Amino acid sequence: MNELVAAGYVKRARLQDPETGRWVTITTVTDVPESPGSPTDRLPTVGLPTGLDDGGSPQGKKTDSKDTTTPTQPAPDEAQQVGAMGEGESTFLRQLAREMTHEARRILGRVSLHASLPLAASDVERLAPALVPWLRDDHSERDILQCLTANLPAKIVSVPGLVSHRLTNFTPERTSPPTPPRASVRATCETCRAPFPAGHCGGVCRSCQDQEAGTTAFSPDTGAFLMATIRQRRDAGTVKGTSHRGFASISA
């Protein structure tokens, strides 16, 4: 599967449902790999260099080279791909693009909550397409926010310009997911291996203790005592409904 992803036949995108908060991964498989010259959703850099500080390096790696121009028509192989796909797949891809753009707007809305990065609604709408490629590459929301908000310059002249610069020239650094808590190891019964409640120090469970107590209650000494009692009652004639011969056949 990783080879197909690297070759451009498989695309993965991770989206979060705004209502439930649940994350889902959407995988798209195509018959034709994505061309290196395919159109890009990234915005070109606007304006001339001002010489102002762009801040420190964000939590991510700088992209070596990116094609920020938007072609007027799709590349030939992409046009063939669009023509070859069925109506259902085309509808699915359009729906996926809308969901990714919606997710990009939501993340940029969280960026605008930063005290130093206020973004207007029009800025969020304009910058959202530039964030979509990060979602296609399955970058998590946490890594995206870290890349856009970390190591900000002391003075920001244009917040949209700074965000656009980082969206165009940087890629979020993938962080390892948090380690899940280790499952608590509970003590088990030494006899039947049944688990004890959490915090129990171990030993033998009550059921096994009761069984052991019932087994030891009928010891050889107890059996001898019962036989002696039966003989005494037999000799005294207090045993009803049983002949002496019947008891005579019982040996100690």
C-alpha cells in the first residue's frame, strides 16, 4: 500500500466530523497516478519582499521547491483521468474536496483564535485551499496548528501574509501519537487463576478457599468417628429400619 501511495495511485485524507469530533481516514484509489505537473491548490506569494522578520522556524520542515502557479487547464493525463472515472467516483471526489475545504476552514478558524494571528472570515476563505494539501498528506490538526503558530516573529505586519508564507513554504513535522496508558495488571488466584479486583494483593480466591475447606472437613478421622457412632447406635438398637446383619457387613 505504501508503494501505491508513493507512486500516486492512492491518496489518503484524514477528516474530523465537526459535530461528533470523530476522525476518519478517506482513501482514494485512481487508475492513473497523479502527475508531478498536476495543478496545485497552494497560493502564490503575494507582493514584493519587505525585508521584515518572518519569525523563527515553525515546527515543520521547509519545502525545497513548490510549483505555485495555477495552470489554466488540467494536464493531459489528469484530463484523461477525469474522463475515465465514472459519475459516481467524480461525485465522490467533489464531495471529498468540499469536506477537505470545510476542514481547512475549521482549522484556520482555530488559528485565528491565537492572540497574534487574528484572521478575518475572508482571509480564512482565501487561505483554506492552500491548507488542503496538508490534509491530503494526512497531517494531523495538532501538527498543522503547531506549524502555523510556533516561533512567531515579534512584529507581524500582515497575519494573512505570514500564514500564507508558511502554508506555501513549510510542511508540518509529524509528531508521534501520545502513548496510550498501560493496562493495569491485576493479581490472579493462585489456584484457579481467576483475576482479582484492581488493587487486590493476590492469594487464593474465596471460592477456592471454600472448596478446600469442604474437602478437608471430611478427613479420615471424621470417617472413623462416623463409623464408631453407627456401631454404637446399632448395638443399642436405636437404628430403625435396618437389620443388625446389614450393619455387620460394614467394616472400619
